[in-house]
Amino acid sequence: MTALARSGEANQPPSRSNRIFNRDSSWYFSTREGKNAGPYDSRGEAEQAVVDFVDFLRVADWDTRIKYLAAITATTHTRLT
């Protein structure tokens, strides 16, 4: 999976595969905003959730993205399904 740099970023972002982790028998992924999304039952489910998350951010209008990112920032863990 190739990570895409955001507009205005000089450096390549971390690989999305490095954002997926297991904690207490559940799978999560970390967002660029530093939030953990999950839990998911498997690594594959968490990997698909990353793809879905990025796809959502690509197509959502600006106001929706801002509200969504504010919502996940306000919580410790967010299930993105």
C-alpha cells in the first residue's frame, strides 16, 4: 500500500501498514491525527478500514471532513465502519 503525501507536505508520510497494530487481541490503526481507530477483529479488517478511511477523506467535502476529524479527535478509540 503506497501512502500519499498531503498537500504542502515535503516528506513522505509513514506507511499505512506501520499504522496497524494489535492490542489486547484486537486490531487498530493510527490516523495521521494521532488517533487510534478500532477495534477490529483481524489485521485484514483493520487494513480494509484504513483504505475505507482514506477513500472517505478523499471524497468528503471540506465541512464533513472537519466535523469527522473533530469527532475522532474527541474520542479515544473510534470504530470506522
